[in-house]
Amino acid sequence: MITAPDEIENLKRTNSELSEEIESLRLLFQQAPLAYQSIDKDGTIIDVNDTWLRMLGYNREEVIGKFFVDFLAGTNTERFKTNFTKNLAKGELLGEETEILCRDGRIITVKFNGKTVKDKDGHFRQTHFFLADETEKRRLEKQKQLQFETMHIVFDAIPYGLMIVGPDEKILMINQAGASLMGFSHPRELVGTSHLERIHSYATEIQHDSVSHGFSNHFEYLLSDKSGLEIPILKTAIPVMFGEMPVVLEAFVSFSDQRARMEELSESKRKFTTLLDNLPGMVYRCRNDHDWTMEFISDGCYELTGYQ
């Protein structure tokens, strides 16, 4: 038989347990890793947790009862109002970003995710939003974009061909000099295409071997340009990391002009030697050293001296 005192004691114990549970939930809410805020249909802040206050630097008294748009930076006010009204009809706000003014004057970028709550008549009552600070993420993205743009400028300023080739052998980047050498007016015409389509077959195996073993290599190959003309190329292939992707940086230059000049020089030398060999008598050149070392002698030497 349960007496009144027993019931009172059980109620006290139950109330104590409930109070402890409520306090635990309150602490969990206040110390949650994400900032929380709730606003009513007029945009007035009803509640925030301690994480929200720490993130923005305000005291609770400075926030509760204030319009949330008063904390937005610059031109974000009207944009947020428009998106907030639009998303209220859907009952949720997912991935919305805006800039908020902190108490110390800093401006941070936050991302909203949350839902709206309606009363029993289906009318909007309040929101439950979680805010994530995206400031550092956006800063790193901008820094990465700036580095990428700077690399593009340097890439295009280099006077010889450069391209970055992905693991699937497709061109990720190529500079203007490289595109021009291949007969294209703009690099974008080559991005996404396989660079192997333009390499003469005898060079393909050499390149694969150098890249697969993780070291750079220098070799010659024939490059087929846009018109099908084969151009002799000297190329260096270096395996590097492009972000988290293993790629190959390739530098290449045509040596057809140098080869033509060397052939022209060789032909001139051959003609000159033929001319000297057909002159009457002997023509020779020697060093101005102690032994008068012979450097060149024409075929007329044999007829005059009998020596080869």
C-alpha cells in the first residue's frame, strides 16, 4: 500500500530527475557546436544559444528582441529578407549564406540551415536555424582562386608550351604558346582532349614509362598539329601533385627551326669542304701552338705529299 508520503517522495524524486534531464538538455543546447537562433514572423530574435553569442561576440541582452536584419552587413539585408520570405513558404531554409556584423566590427560569412514551426492553425510561428561560420572556408577558396588565376597568368606568359595532363591522359590546362604550337587559336579548344592523340606512336611508350615510374624524362617526339603537320618536339614530363590529384606537367618546344639551321650549317660546311678539296694545291689550317697542330687539310695534301 502506497501512502501519501511515499507518493510525495516519488514525485519529488521524479521532479528532481526531470530537472536534471532538462538541465542537461539546456547545457547541450547552449554548448552545441553549431550556433542556434530562432526568430518570429516579424524577424525579431526570440532566442539564441551561447555558441551564437560567442561566435558574434554579443551579450544576450544586446540580441534578444532585436531585429535579425540589424545584424546583417551591407547589402545582405534586402537579399536576406527576400530569400527569408520566399523560403518561409517552403517551410525550410537550406544552405543560405549571408554576412553578419560581429560586435567587434568583423564581418563573417555564415550558412543557414533550418526549418519553420507553425501553430495549430497552420500559421507561421517561429524558425529554428543553425548557423555555421563559413568565413575561413570562403577565405581559403578565394586564396585558392587567386593562386589559380596567378598561375594562369604565369602559365600563359611562358614562351614555350606547357600543359597539365590528368590521370586519364586528358589535358587539364595548356598555355597559349602550347595551343599555338598545336595549331589552335585558344587553349580551351584543347582542354578535355587526350594529349596522346597528337603524339607520334613511338613516343607514347617512352612517356608512359617515365611517368609511371614517378620521374621526369626528356625525349623527342613528333607532334601532329591541328592540320596534321608533324612537328619535331623536345619535351620534359614531370609527375607533380595538382591539389590532391596526381598529374603530369609537360613542357615542350619545337626544334624544327634549330634542326633546319643545323642542317643548313652542315650543308654549308659540306659545300665549303668540297670547294677546298677541288682547289689546286693543298689547303690546310693549323693551331698557333708549339706543335702547329693540324686541324684541317684538303685532299690536295695526298697528291703533293703522299700522306692521307
